[in-house]
Amino acid sequence: MLKSKKALAMISLTLALALTGCGSKTSPEPSHSPGNSKEPTESTGTGNGNDVIEVSTVSPSDPYLKFDEGESFDQNSVYEAYEKDIGVKITNKWVADISQFKEKVKIAIASDDLPDFLLVNATQLKELTEADMIMDLTEIYDQHATEETKKFLTMDGGMQMKTAMIDGKMMGIPSSYNPFNYQYLFVRTDWLEELGLPEPKTMDDFFEIAEAFKAKNPGGTKEAFGIAASKSPFNIETGVTGLRAFLNGYHAYENIWMEDGNGGLMNSDIQPEMKQALTALQEMFKKGLIDPEFAVKDTEKAAELIYDGSIGMVFGASWTPAQLAQGAVKDGKVVQEWGVFPVPSIDNKPALNQIGLGVDEYYVISKQAKHPEGVIRLLNQWIVVDNHPTEEQKVYGYGKDRVEKGNNYWLLNPLRVGKQFDNNGEILPKAIETKDESILETADQKTRYARAMQYVEGDTNMWWEYLISGPKGAYSHVPEIQKNKQYLQNKFYGAPTPAMADRQEILTKKRDEVFIKIIMNQVSVDEFDKFVEEWKKLGGDEITKEVNEWYKSLK
């Protein structure tokens, strides 16, 4: 289950989405278990002791988490199961609305008022380490993590674990997820058929479709647009209103470190391809293909134009159909037909999906925590129940009745990590097309297959799963992307450098401010060149120097 992305901060999914993983940064995937290894045949244990110990945390209140009657964050069957099964009592120091959660975490850090453990980003991991507010987990993890846990978190050769190492010490537990979660272009195929338009294979096709959807307005709404966007269009967590994949179609990439051709690394935000992509977005805005109010709308507000039929093309991750379902399925009927396609390219070179390392957040343990081993027990237990649960352990995903009912009950698990690889693209489309469940390998695949079959048998509430996992779903494109290596992975996987920790947030804020003004035609595209110079002076050059010192140290 994971992030999407990537854990608690990932974009909210539809109410129908049940037992799905977060992981999110995201990303995040709405999948219960995004791993690809076969299920272990037996549990390796969770390391529980005889006495119940208490650990505190903080939790976001997600609107798509629905409690069973009489339950709450203070008392629920998931917390009860952890206490009963591994002797760890979970309490919440506070609970905040998901929209305010990150800001409250910042305040808690600034005021030195931490719970026993919590989820933080990479910059905060560095800050907390330097402030001596969190524990070195090296020995605690080694002593209390099970062999299954240690193997699970190093499936990628240990790269994600290395990002949590600062000065040779393990300062956090990576909130891991599968980095090979790609972006796609989702298009209203019923409109393509109605207007006699081709499926999008190139960026020229994309523009033709966008202009036709705008001009012909097949949804019959007050005003139509070509593509969805919101006020944070380059943040991967923006889901169906993001434009990061559009950048990738121009061979431009959002804030990753890539080879510079001279043996070093350079930042993608300041490359010439970015200016070309921004120029194209500005032209779309001038033509009215982008909502003129996008810069003041959050994801959910912007997505309303998709649900009501004003927009028929969106970029998004494999889990995007879970959001599209809010407009596609009404009163038990499918009223919008969507298809999923690879990201189109502006030229004859295939578009490369930018991907990270599969971790950008970490669980840290306060230096004041009395029972840090309790946090490792939670980690051990999560890996067991998320990947090969017994019938009784399904309580962790579905609640006390252990039946999937769309409550997103898995969000109650306070510490979640996901698999670093999966083979869903090879297995699920084939299994669903042939109705052969014998080839399914993981708990996640079995859950997804069952949901897709519900749709095949007439349950329209599971329409979204079929568009994710079915024969022509998002996952069906993964094998080809993998085979042809149509992705570009961030080359930097160290802990944040000093300048990065100090300046990155400022640089990102400045970038977004300038890029949005360019898109909205408030300034010339040539402002990009000024931004590049300012980026360098504001700390970009120093960060680049530090990143390359790190890169050379690997050789």
C-alpha cells in the first residue's frame, strides 16, 4: 500500500478505494501491497514481548477514512489488534486534518514537541538529526527488526536505506514505495469516438485532441478546457491535476539530478527543455485550453471540471482512475469512458517518465521515546500483515469484520512501508483477461484481481480497478516501459546536503512562482532565463557543488 506517492500526505482517493496502499509521496499507488516478490510461506514473527508498551504518534485525518460505528482514532480495531498481537499500545499526541498535517508537523518540530515517532520529509530528517532531537536507530533496528523486515527494506540493494544514513548512522526508517510508478495520459475515449479523433500517440495528437475537446465541448458544459491543472501542477501529489508528465513529454523533468555529460550531475529545473515545455503550456493557456483560474484551485476543486465533463484529458499515475470514478460512475452506471495511454513525446524520441528512488519521507523516533523498540515492532507487524496476512490479520486492512467495504481502513496503520518492486504489469492484465487466478502471486494482486472481477461481473463501483489492472489498464503499459527503459531516475540518493536543507524550499517556491506566471502569460517565457540565474545565486550553485562532491565520492 503506499504512497502515493507516499504515505499520509498523498492525494486523497475515492471512497471506493479500499485496502489500498499509500505510499504516497505520493504516492504514491492506491494499492494494498505494491511489491512483486512472492508471498513468504510463513511469518517470521514480529518480536513482541510479554508486557504491553506504549508509543505515541501523530495522525492526519483523511476524509476517505471511514471508521466503523463507535470507533475513532483513540479507539479502533487496528490499534486494538496491534496491542493484542504485538503488545504495542498506540496513542495519538494529536490528530490534524490532512490539509493541515504537514504544517502542524513543522510546528511540532520547531517547538520541540515530538511524539515518540512520526513521519517527516528528507529536509526535516536532516534538521532533526543536527538538532539532536531523534535517535540513532542503527542498533535498535539491528536488534529488533526481523529478518523478513531487513530483507524487505533492502530489495533494491539497500539504496533506499542509504538515504536514511547520516554520518554513517541510521536516523530514520524509509517510508519506502515502488519508484517504478509511472505517469500516463488518461483520455475520454467516448469523446474520441464521438468526434472521430485518433488515440494520442504523439504530442501533436495531444494538442489536436485538447483543441477539439475545447471547441466542440462534447460534455455540453458551460465552458470546456483541454487539460486539467491546479495550483501546484508540478507536485506529484496533485494527482489528476498535475502537469509533471507533460514536462516529461518535452524531455523536461521536475527537480531531479541527471547526468550532465561531463561526468557530473545537473539539476533538471534549469535546463533548456524546461523552457520549451513552459512555452507550450503558455500557448495552451492563451488558447483557453487551461482553466484561467487553475492557479487558485487546489486539486479537488480543479478536479470538479473533470467530474462534470468540462475536461476530457488528464495526466496521472496508475491510481488516477480511482479519482476519475467520482465523475465516471453515477448511480451505478458508467457515464464516462476513459482510456489510458503512455505519455506522448514532442519528437521521435520516446518520453521518459521521471521517477525518484521510492522514498522521500522517513519515520523518525524521538530521543525522548521510552520504548523505541515498540516502533520497530510496528514495522515488523506491518510488513507481515500487508504482504501475507492470515484471515484474522485482515483486521489491519478492513476493520473488525475483515471485509473490504471501501472504508480505507488501512490508513489507521501508523507506520507503513511498501515493496520496492512489483510485477503487477506482467501478472494482472493477463490474469484478468484470461480469468486465471492461479498465476497471481501477491496479496495485492489477489485483491486487485477480485475487484476487477467484480467489475467484469457487473459491479460498476469497481470500474476504476479495471482501468488500473485490466488488459488495457495502466499496469498493462508497464512491461513495455520497463523493457525499453523509458524512465529517468533521479541520480542523487544521498541525505540532503547542507545547502539543500537550507535553500531547496526557497528555490522550489521561487520556481513555482515564476513557472506559474509564465504559464498564465503574466510574464514572458524569457523570465525563465532570469530564473535560472537567480536559482544559481540563491543557492543552486552551492547545492550543485555539494551534490557533485557526493557523486564523486561514490566512484
